[in-house]
Amino acid sequence: MSTGVRLAPRGGAGSGAKIAGRSRFYKEVGVQAQDEADGGGFCVTLDGKKVRTPARSLLQLPTKSLAAAVAMEWDAQKESIQPSTMPMMSLAATSLDFWELDIIVDELMKYLQTDTICFPVEKTHQEKLATRQEKKWGTLRKWFEEEFDGELDVNHGTITVLQHNPTAVANVRAYLQQMDNFEIMAFRCIVRELKSMTVALALTKRHITAKEAIELGRLEEEFQIERWGLVEGGHDLDRVNCSVNVHSASFFLWLLKERSA
């Protein structure tokens, strides 16, 4: 007998692939506290039945605020369910189903070697862009160096392996390794969206806002749009997707802070 509302098993297109377009099958959405004997936390309910993830895990979340945010996404669905409008649910399910800390940390550390803000253009090629990058990215690199006790290597104009300060690299790895599954998956979302470990670290530590993080990560793209114009159906969609993903992951991390309040 089913013990809750089960979404479809994991599909190749993501955790919501099998329920996209499915008619809304519930009326009431709620949040239910779990007994400590059952692991504590909070579950989202649809008509009183607890929601499960695509991999059949109970959607058991660590804070009431996070559960409420996910519940609001379910409640906002109209005639049919659209997973693309449920970024918090997607992050929550992924955090429970598809994470292995060591593998994810190794994956994320690779982004430090190809960090967007470590590859500014040369002034001789694009002086205006280079000046803008140095003002924005240079400031953030200095913050990183103070925060993680070591300098970031910088390469102008070419893609080569960076040689960052070993102490700083070790400190970043240690910071990631103390994250739990919810934190690391939200952090991963930001890194992958902005192609920058440094920007993601600054956002996670609340040194910058989500809006500022997006501006830093998309600095070169936005410069090229200013120069050559916006392609409708391309650049505009990229902007929206980036904004939704980064803001959602940042909010997700913020709602986890309730645990230490």
C-alpha cells in the first residue's frame, strides 16, 4: 500500500520529467511535522498524503519554512502540473535522491580551475570590457583571497589550467565538505549556472546578493548584448532561466538557516 503521493521514478530529463503536464490530482496542500522518531523535519502533503521524490524518498525537509516554500509551489499549480515552475521542489528532491558528497565536491572543485572571473580579456583586445571585468571581478577576487587565505590565479584571454594558491584550494574544499546534502545541491546549482565557484561562494556567504551574483556571472554576456543587441528567444530566455535558478537556490539556502536560528 502506498504511504504517500509518489512522483514518477527518475527520468532522463530530470526529476519532474514524468509528471510534466499531468492533471492536478489534489485539492489541498499542507505541511506536516514529522516525529523525531521518524527523523524529524517537515513533509509536504497533498490531500493529507505525504509527497515522495521521483526516487521514492519521502520528501522530508529540515525546516518548516523550506517545506512551506515547496508546498506553495504545489499549491500554485493550476489545471496541470508544470515542474519547470517548481524550482524549490526540484532542488529538494535532488538533494534527497541524487547526491554523493565526495563526488559532488570533486565535481565542484573543477569549476575553481575554470572559474569565469579568473579569465578576463586583455585590454589590448577589448579595453571597455576588460576595465569592467577588473572593477567587478577584481574586487571579488580580493574578497576570496582574504576569505580563503590565498590568491586566485588569473589568465588573460586563454583557457589554461590555473595554479591557485594551494592553501586557498584546500580551504575551499574543506568548506564544501562541511555542507549537508541540501546545502551542497543548492550550492551546486549556483556554480553550474554561473560557471564560477568564487561567485557562488560569495553568494552563499552572503557577501553579495543573488542579483549581484547574476550580474557578475553574466558580465561578459551582458556586455556582448549591449554591443551587438539582444536575440529574442535566446538571450532573453537565458536571462530568465539564470535568474530563476540562482534566486531559487539562494532562497533555498536562506530557508535552511532556520536550523541554526
